Amino acid sequence: MKKLINQPEQIIDEMLDGIVSASPSSVRRLEDTTVLVRKDAPVDGKVALISGGGSGHEPAHAGYIGKGMLDGAVSGEVFTSPTPDQVLEAIKATDSGSGVLLVIKNYSGDVMNFDMAAELAEAEGIETAQVIVRDDIAVDDPENRRGVAGTIYVHKIAGAKAETGASLEEVQATAQKVIDNARTMGVALSPCIMPTSGEPGFELADDEIELGIGIHGEAGIEKRKQMTADEIAAELVERLLPEVDLADQDEVAVMVNGMGATPEMELHVFNRKVQDLLQEKGVKVYDTIVGNFMTSLEMAGCSLTLLKLDDELKELLDAPSHAAAFKK
Amino acid sequence: MKKLINQPEQIIDEMLDGIVSASPSSVRRLEDTTVLVRKDAPVDGKVALISGGGSGHEPAHAGYIGKGMLDGAVSGEVFTSPTPDQVLEAIKATDSGSGVLLVIKNYSGDVMNFDMAAELAEAEGIETAQVIVRDDIAVDDPENRRGVAGTIYVHKIAGAKAETGASLEEVQATAQKVIDNARTMGVALSPCIMPTSGEPGFELADDEIELGIGIHGEAGIEKRKQMTADEIAAELVERLLPEVDLADQDEVAVMVNGMGATPEMELHVFNRKVQDLLQEKGVKVYDTIVGNFMTSLEMAGCSLTLLKLDDELKELLDAPSHAAAFKK
Amino acid sequence: MQLTVEDTIQWLKQFNDRLSEQKDYLSQLDRAIGDGDHGINMARGFQQVAEGLDGDFDEVSDVLKKTATTVMSKVGGASGPLYGTAFLKMSMECKGKDVDAAVLADMVEAALGGIKQRGKSEEGEKTMIDVWAPVLGTLQEEDFDAERLKQTAEEAMQKTEDMTATKGRASYFKEKSQGHLDPGAVSSYYLFAELADVIGKGA
Amino acid sequence: MQLTVEDTIQWLKQFNDRLSEQKDYLSQLDRAIGDGDHGINMARGFQQVAEGLDGDFDEVSDVLKKTATTVMSKVGGASGPLYGTAFLKMSMECKGKDVDAAVLADMVEAALGGIKQRGKSEEGEKTMIDVWAPVLGTLQEEDFDAERLKQTAEEAMQKTEDMTATKGRASYFKEKSQGHLDPGAVSSYYLFAELADVIGKGA
Ligand SMILES: Nc1ncnc2c1ncn2[C@@H]1O[C@H](COP(=O)(O)OP(=O)(O)O)[C@@H](O)[C@H]1O
Ligand SMILES: Nc1ncnc2c1ncn2[C@@H]1O[C@H](COP(=O)(O)OP(=O)(O)O)[C@@H](O)[C@H]1O
Ligand SMILES: [Mg+2]
Ligand SMILES: [Mg+2]
Ligand SMILES: [Mg+2]
Ligand SMILES: [Mg+2]
């Protein structure tokens, strides 16, 4: 697999500089770290939002930095959680005195590293709060569910909440509400290739797809014979709907997320069936986004996220955002 | 190659319905056509912009429909120009009486089909004007150069001009100014696969890249041994700079465009070197965008576009846009 | 010779059959020096043409007119407008006329003119024109001969192999376009081969 | 037995050598039931540890403290905080003390407690804990024996093969995680094997 890179060991460093050089007026890098923050951080009187994790999920997480979403993003090596010292730097650089919310995806590594950073921040007198995203229904045990594309909604909605001047506790509560109401499931048509080893994360035969994948090139829960876009849409919708627990008047937000190498054309074909199915089942769709939001390098496939909305979430979802990867 | 599709013959139809179902409040499809237009088309007192071409370049072209950019987009089969009757429908649906500008990429098929549509429109008493995008310097003869990613700048800037209430002639002149000042070159790391035949557009050995590719899976001008991201950046910058003809105080806009399957991480790595090189050479960068703007299905690789700016172009580039794929 | 309404319908149906048989071959030719869709484009369009030929037609011109509009709206790409224009010009040329050898020559002359104008191209640029032009030469000779028509088209098609493309997608390949047949020239050869076949049988 | 500052440095250098030798193997183990980076993570971090061991250290605790901070800031993933915590707890436990067999047992006990707390995990969940816990058992026996330490670690590591993962990335594989060694258990085995080697030579 050919990649548009230089030394694999330099890839994160070079990526971060590349991101900043594209948006020098809105994003800056903390020297000698893998942390990017809003150019104007810390923002006075505002709770700061920090997210992050392993790299390879671009535009997550740095693409979501900007007014209305994140104040900072911490990047680890490819698919490897960043270390506590890096997270701490992000916390220190974005805290305006109003406290910092850490948006953590539910992986052992992310949880532990961010948690250690929170302990270190506490020692320095900075108040932090955490939310742990666990939207991936491919994992049965709700406690053990991974954080995947639903994280984007947490950034967007909690980010908008923070812009209202809400307290750390309030922003945390809103973020938690998003987490409680977001459910995702994904499918891979082909694996991604680790830049360091040049090896695929799993093997798929020419006529196989992988259901219930995470976002780190790890294998999914089930291999299936190749299915059509419509069949995959039906499978995901059917698995997700019981999990979002909709009452009659509830509306949902829909995210069709490409895993990195799926042509946008195919995402639209997939979305068409998703919308048809939701309509058939009487589910009202308030908002839909289609694109690459939380990727796994050059994996082919997609994930589907449903987020149950209430009035607060709708208003915050519609609020402006200046993030490079999520302008609103 | 696995694809997230149903019947290959249905792919365009389903994609178009999918796009509309994601943005039902901003885009609509003209019944029994492959034309998408602004929901509020025709827009009173405004010159309309129509673009289009073969499909497979998503988010081009329908993703650029919206206030500040296109009024309509016409989609052909994958990599095949749409037919005159379809273009005519787009013209009729978007003309408010102020005339319609056709943004055409310089391919025999596109030029002929849009031209025939213009003749038909004339017969119906609708005024049209045309611009022909030819930014791809991989083709030596300037007259014969293909239209590629530079087309996005034409959409953006001429679209903003149209929103000012400018006349058809003025909008055409601005579009032509963009064309005269935009230059692009691309490179492929792997070919794309035609959904109909399942065949790749060209063959590349494991250690080869293809320089000077177009956007239709056609082969490029030169096969090269695998190069690093920095080497490719240097090659493209060196070829482009003499073609943009910069004076001392000139500023440029930079577009790093992914061909469809290149992880965004790699685009940032590539962009870093581009920016370094431009800085070294004393070229002032006014604006940079990095992402998938004009793709070739799941081709891996990227293109680099440089656009020389003047005050008018800067102002119009900065103007708001509501297009799904280019919010500003 | 005489080309009737039935002959014309037969011609177009045979052409469609040939295209659907050779669809992959034509696309493969186009993959070498283009974008690999010529067979798909032509087969898609002429399938529709064939399906529209069951109605009543007063004269040859009407059949060709209907063909032209279908081709223009169903083929797409470069070949759509070019074949569409060709059929339209042929239709206009024979309007109100019986199609004998002389009228046929005039029709092909009009079509060739239309293709050149639409494509802004000339002979020798490695396109379908390089079949249409020699075919016109043959038709303009005194004694019409179906076999010679077919042979001329075939030889002309073969000659595109050594040419260098300067129009259409193949032109991006410059010298590398040599050694490959032009797909549009091959489909044009099929068109005239089937015409020769129909006329040959009728004569 | 006695673990000196030099022994400790030697131990960590040997561990680093072992990790860089086995980097691909560890990553391959992680590819089967995780995300394929355990070897890369560990090798990256302990390379830095090894490079930082050339300074002057007053006591074993200082070596371990420095190791802990380097591991925490250079390894990342799940193994970073876990090994980092382990070394930090060991360092705190032996502060101001000479490291004999009894202190070593206390150190591993503290480390194991730290890992469990940090990872919210217990024995039997197919993680590195399943090596650390049996190793602690051996160290807590009366007569210290380097060879037995190594054997215990090795057997414990082997036993993770049949376990079902309930923590970390491997837990997503559920029953399918059976039949694969846990990568963190294997790297922990290397850690104790090199410790046994250093102590064995010193004794
Ligand atoms: N400018 C032109 N003039 C004449 N014929 C042309 C021109 N451009 C293309 N062609 C013909 O069209 C054929 C290609 O048709 P097709 O593959 O269907 O369209 P596209 O090139 O748009 O994919 C070429 O083989 C050539 O014969
Ligand atoms: N919660 C946990 N408690 C104890 N050990 C764990 C836990 N999670 C993971 N591990 C250990 O970490 C190892 C994986 O480390 P590594 O691959 O470096 O990190 P990651 O899983 O983040 O990619 C596993 O093999 C396991 O031994
Ligand atoms: Mg990892
Ligand atoms: Mg084509
Ligand atoms: Mg073609
Ligand atoms: Mg791992």
C-alpha cells in the first residue's frame, strides 16, 4: 500500500504542522507537544472542551477545533492514545478559569491517559470534568461500548453549550445527554493499513465485509458475505433503532460517516436507503450529515449514527460552528 | 474491489436521491432528470450558475449547490458528460431572467454537450454564457488543458460575484479571471475502479506513482518510482509556480485536493511541505483549503491548485457560501 | 441502391446488436487511451434507440430524427453529441427524399460536416472522423458497392491505430496514443459495416 | 538477593533490547486481538527509557521514578499508563531502601495494585495482570529463586492464551480472543525474564 508520507515516524508531527499551516489564523500548536488549540485560547469566561485520541481518524480531532466546538485536541500516535503530559498541556493552555471538559472515547488507553491528566491538572488547581463516549452498539455490554462517530455530536453540541457561557457542570450534563442518546454501528468493506507496519488490521476475502468494526482497524464482530448498500443500511438501521428508544414525537439526527476511502457517491447511495427506512418506520429526521467525520485511515466502509434529539439538543446542533471540518 | 452500492446502473439515480434526502431544505431534484438545483431556484435578480459533468467526482458538483456558489448541477453517468437535454432542464429551472453562466470543464464531451444545451436554451429565449475551465498543466497545450480541481474556485468566486447582483457578463468575466489564474497538477498513488466494469483505469506497480493524472481514472503523463510526500510536493510546486506567473506582492490561494481514498492525515503531511516550499520561495499564501473537493471515486493521490489572487478575487473568495461541501 | 424505412430500422437494430456484443471490447479500447466508457455509452444509447423503433415512420428522415434525439439524450460523453449531430444532419439532408446512393452520399457529407463542426476537429486527429471521411469518399464514387463501403470503413478504422490523437481524451496521451485503435473509429466502422450489410442484402 | 542501581539499569536496558527485538512479534499478537501497536508502543517508550539511564542515580527508586515518567509520556495507549503506574508504585515503595527479596515483593505488590486500580481490572481478564499476579505470588514465597521467577512469568503468560478477554481492546473480540496470547502479558513476561536474568547473574 502506497502512502503519501515521508518517514512513518514523522507522520504525526508533520500532519500537525500541516494542519496549522492551512489555518494559521485559527489554530496554533503548543510548542514541543502534539496539542493544537484555538488560536485565541484560553477563551475568557468559557468552559474549554478538549478532545483527542490516537491519530488516523482525521478530520477528528483537530478538525473540530474552533469557535462553537473544541478548544483543543490532543493527538497520539496512529491509533494510540496520547499521553497524560500532552493532555495536561492542552488543559493548561485552554483553561480560562472556568474549567475544562475532557471528551473521552471509551477505550482503556484513552480513559486511563485522560484520567491521569485530570489528576495532574487537579494538582495544579485546574478544575476538569469528563464524559466518556460509548456509542458503538457493536459491543454488547453498554459499559464496555467504544466511542466512535457519535463523538462528533458531543463536540458539536457540548461545544455550542460552552459558547452560551454555561458552567462546567452544565456543559458536562449536556455532553452526557448526547452520549446517552447517540448510537452508532459501522461496517468495513476493506481494512486500513498501519503506516508503521504496512500491515492491514484484519483480512477480508474479496466477497466479505466486516460488520461492527471500531475505528482502529481492529476486526469487527462478524464477517458477512458481501451485501448491497441497501442491505447494509437495513441491517444497521434495524440494529440501531431499538437502541435509541424513540417515542412518537421524537426526532433524530443522522450521521452517515465514511471510514476514509469510501467514495462520497457511495455514502449518498447508502444514505438514500437509510432515509427511506427511517421514513417507513415513521422516524422523523431533523438533520442529516454525510461525509468523512471519524475515519480509520484508508478503510473503506461507513458507520451510521442516530442521535435522539430534544429541544435543547436541536438548538445547540443548529448553533454556529467555525471548526474547519464542521462549519455551521 | 468492493463497493457500497446496489445495481451499478442505479448508482447515479440513487446518489442524487441520497443527496436530496440529506438536505431536503436546501436542494431539490428536477423530476425525471439528473439535475439538482437550489431549493429556492430561480433566485430573483441573480445570474444563475450551472456546473456539472460526469459523476464520480463527489462532492463535485452537487455539493457546491447553495447560496454563494451554484444554482444547479447536472450529473452524467460515472465519468461521462451529461446530455444536452439535462443541461437544458437545469438552465430552465434556474434562470430568473438574468441569464445563466455555464461552468464547463475542458473535455470534448462536456464542451459539446453544454454547448448544445446553450443552443437549445437560446432557441427558448434564455440567455447563457460559458466559461471553460482549463487548469491542468499536465497537458502541455494550454488550449487543450483539462478542467480539474480549479473548477471549485470558479464555483466559489463566480458564485459570490453572482450574489452581488452582477450582470451575466460581469460574472462571466470574473469566472474567466479565476480560470486565467488557476493552475493544477495531480498525482495518483493508486487508480480508481469503474463501478460498471469493475476494472481499474490504469495499472500501477507497487512501487510506482502516476504523475499528471486527470480526474477520470485516465492514465497520467508519466509513471515514476514511488516518491515521498515531500518529493511529490516539490515536484508539483516546481511545475506549477512558473505557470502562475507571480509578481512580487501577489498572493495565492492553495488547494490540496484528495482524489478520494487518501487519508486526510496524508493530505496534511503533503500540505506542510507545500507551505514550506512556498514560503521559501517568497510566495505569500492568502488562503488554504485541504480536503476532498474534486475526486475520482476511490483513487488515492492528490492534486495541488494555486490561484493567483487580486483584491476582487480575495473578497469574493472570503464571501459567505452555504453549499454543503463548501461552507464559508 | 435504395434505403427504405424498414432498411433503416434494420440497420439501426443491427448496429445496436453489434454494439451490445462489442460493448466490452469498445470500452477496453477506450480504457487504453481514454476513460473506458465508450462501449457503455454507445450500448446504453442505442439500446434506447432500438427500443424506440417500433412505431410508424413516414420516411427515412423520421427514423433518423428520432435516432438523433435519443442518441443526444442517452449517450452522453463526447460520442453522444457527435453521433447525435451526425444522425440529425443525415435526417435533415434526406427530408422528403427517397434515399438512393447519391442522397446517401449527401447525407454522410452533411453528417461529417456536422461532426467536424461540433468536435472542432479535422481528419487525421485519430477520431471517428477518420472513418467517416474515407467512407464519404467511397460513397461519392460513381458505382455504389456495399462491399467496398464496408472495406473502406474497416481499413480506415485500422489506420487509426498508427495515428497520434490530437482531439478528445486520447490527445492527453500524445505519442502514447499510437498503437491503439480509436474507439469512436471502431464504433463508426460497425455503423457502416451494418449499413453495408443491410444495403447488400436489399440490393 | 540484592538489586543495585547498576542491576536496575542493566535490567531496563535488557528489557529494552528484548522489546526492540520482539517489537514485530508483540505488534502481531496485538493485531490478532487488538490494534497492532503494542510492540511499537513499548519499543518507542523503552528506547527513550534506555537513553535516559546514563545519568547518576542515588538509589534504585530514582531509576524507577525516571522510568515511570518516561513511560507515561512516551508509550501511550493502554500500556503506557499501566506500565507507568507500575514503575511509579515500585519507585515509591523502595524509596530510601535497599532492594532485597522482601522489598522486591512489596514493590511488585504495590505495582500490581496500581495496575488494577488504573485499569479497573482483576486477574483472569486476560491482561498483563495475569502475569504480574502469579509473579507476586512467587516473590512472596520464602526463598527467592531467579529461575522460578522466570518460569512463573512464562507459564502465566502462556495461560493467557486460553482466557477470554474482558478488559482492553481484546474484550471486543469476546470468545474469539481465546487462542491468542495477550500482548501485554507477553511484554510483562519479558520484563520479569530480564529481571530474573539480571538477578540470577548478580547472585
Ligand atoms: N473533438 C472530437 N472530434 C471528433 N471525435 C471526437 C472528439 N472527441 C472525441 N471524439 C470521438 O469520441 C470517442 C470517445 O467517445 P466516448 O468514450 O464515448 O466519450 P468520452 O471521451 O467523453 O468518454 C473517441 O474515440 C473519438 O472517436
Ligand atoms: N484495563 C486494563 N487493565 C489491565 N491491562 C490492560 C487493560 N487494558 C489493556 N491492558 C493491557 O494492555 C495491552 C495492550 O496495550 P497496547 O496495545 O499498547 O495499548 P492499546 O490497547 O491502547 O492499543 C493488553 O494486551 C493488556 O495486557
Ligand atoms: Mg493502540
Ligand atoms: Mg467518458
Ligand atoms: Mg470515453
Ligand atoms: Mg494495541
